[in-house]
Amino acid sequence: MDEWNRRQWLAGLGLAAVGQGVIANAWQGRGNKRLPQSERLTGKMSLALEDYEPKSMLLVSETKVPRARFPVIDFHTHLSWSARRGRVTEAHNNATPEEVLPVMDRKNVRMMVNLTGGYGNVLEQTINYWQRPHPDRFVVFTEPWFEKITEPGYPQFQADQIARAQALGARGLKLLKTLGLYLREHVTSGPLVKIDDRRFDPMWDAAGDRRMPVGIHTSDPEAFFLPTDRFNERYEELSAHPDWSFHRKDFPSNRELQEARNRVIARHPRTQFVVLHVGDSENLAYVSELLDRYPNMHVEIGARIGELGRQPRASRKFFDKYQDRIIFGTDAVPRGDDTPQQIFGEQLYEIYYRFLETQDEYFDYAPAQKPPQGRWRIYGIGLPESILRKVYYDNAARLLGLQS
Ligand SMILES: [Zn+2]
């Protein structure tokens, strides 16, 4: 209704003479009482971004996917990690197998890869706790012993540790983004150690020789390298976690980190690299280029369906083209509610399955009140059965040397 028509209509109701102030008050109703005086008459409202929780008015169908259509290997979980108590480092378990196994059974998760198995005694404790009693349900990866980088002979020591880890039962090697963003020449001080530092060459080769896949997390979302300001699409996430920002200081750029990792993949063609979090999930064209260039590169999708699902047409093409190189993972962490997109549980799996299996539109990518990684929703890509089987299970099984 335009303004002239509205006035005509009001005149008809005998209200025109009292003017718009009354109308504005009537429209604002109860909400008006809570507004500061200065805003009452103008009708202008303000609301803190953190309080904004819009409910979508779209009427779209919701497909419940309580169970994956085919058995699943979750290649990216953190069932445990290393925790330091005083001078001793020990394994910290985020759950017990008895808590995790029933959820896995209900969700059709055949196996979980616990990437953060640590090294030394921690690795042994972790394997004994998860993998040894349930070898067909849990496998454990080892991690580099970065604290030893200052010691002479580190390159050979680290390669030997890979052999020792495999003898203990470790099935692969995991690199956190520590390499590239935190590890420094004197461990916590000095210049950052580059991802393609030659001291790690024997380690990458040892993993390749022993057919241990390398799960590598490099860099972080693009927005973490930009100022946390009103233009940043992850403003709320970075405000809640200021230490996640890699803007300025002496941090390399996202692209420099990706390129350093690419040089490692190129230098070690017999080693199989699983690039976690899709690598650079905001830029699928770039990731596609890399997959074309490096036959020993694979990608895992954990904590990035928020990115994949907001570009459903590009994602669908990506899954079609690279269906033999994409691996299912969730980055699940049992306990803690800091990062809703990673909380282990039935809801988390249902969202991933809905994204992969259905054509549903505009739904939440994380079990949370507000989208935790950015203010958007996602769309399902409805993969066919042949691709689902590969992404859910076969691609990971091949890398882990399991029988399909
Ligand atoms: Zn992770």
C-alpha cells in the first residue's frame, strides 16, 4: 500500500486527522515500551547482533536422515588428545568407548579415526584405550614430536618415531595447523617453521614407505586472515574467539600456507595426503586445480559443510569429479560446547547425512541456536548411491588398508 492509498484508507476509518504518530505507536505495540525515549517516536529499533536470531519463514521440506544409507568411516575425530599435567604429558580421553559406540551403531558409523593420538607414551596409552579393545571400530593416528625440533638429529629421530608408532599400531600421521602457524624455531619462540621445512622430509617419506596416510590441516578459513571488522563474514566467530585470528603479526597468508603444503605433496609422491577441511573450502576451483595436479592428494570435509553447503551446485560438481578422492569426516569432539559444528552426537551426523543425501534447502549446518561459523544456511547435494558409498567408506578404507 503506498502512502497516498494508506491515507485514503485511514481517512475512511476516521483516523487521518490524528496523524502518523499514533499509527506508529499502534504498530509498534508492546515492543515500543522497551525502547529508549529517543527511539520511541521515530520507530527506529536497535538490536545487538549477538541477540539476533531470525527464524526462517520459508516453508521447505525437512528430510530426517537418522542413519547413513551406507556404512561410514569418520576419518576426522578427536576422541582424545595430549594434555600436559605439570611436567608429564598424558592422554586425555574426551569420552569412553562405551559412550561413543552406541551412537556410532545408531548412525551407521562403522569406524572412527582418532587423529590426535599423540606420540611416545601418550600414543601407547591412546592405542591401548581405543584401538586395542575395538580394532574394527577405532583407529589411532600419531603426531610429530615437535618439541624435539631443536635437537640435533631431529629429522632421523622423527622418521624413526613413525616406524615406532606403526609398530605400536598407529595407522597414519596427523598434522595440526600447528605446523605453519604455531611451531617456531625454539618451539614457542623465534621465527615460524615453514610447512615445507626440509627437516620433515624423512618423516613424510617414512609415512609413505609404511603406507600410513597423512591427515594434514593447513591454514584456516580465509576470513581468519582478514581484520575482524564489519566486513568480515565470520565476525561473530572471531569475536568469540579472538585468538583464532591470524591477521597481521608474523603470520603467512592463507595462500602462502597452502602453497608450502603443496610443495610437500609434490616432493613426496609416494605419500598419500588427506588434506583436512577440504583445504581451502571457500575456493573449490583452487582445490580442484590441486587435485588435478597431485594424484597423491585427497580431501576430507570435516567442519566445512557450512562452506560446501552454501555453494551446492559447485559442490555437487566437485563431488562428481573427485568422487574417488573425497573422504567423510566430522572433526567431532565429544564434550565441550565451544564449537557447536564439532560436538559429537546424533545431531551432528544427521546434518552431514542430510547435506550429502538429500536435496533439502536452507537448513542449519550445525546443531546451534545461531550459525556458529557465519550467518548463512546450507543446501543438500543429494549424491547418488555410487558416490555416497565411496565418500562414506570406500575411499577411506582404501587409504587405511581395510578390506571393503
Ligand atoms: Zn580436527
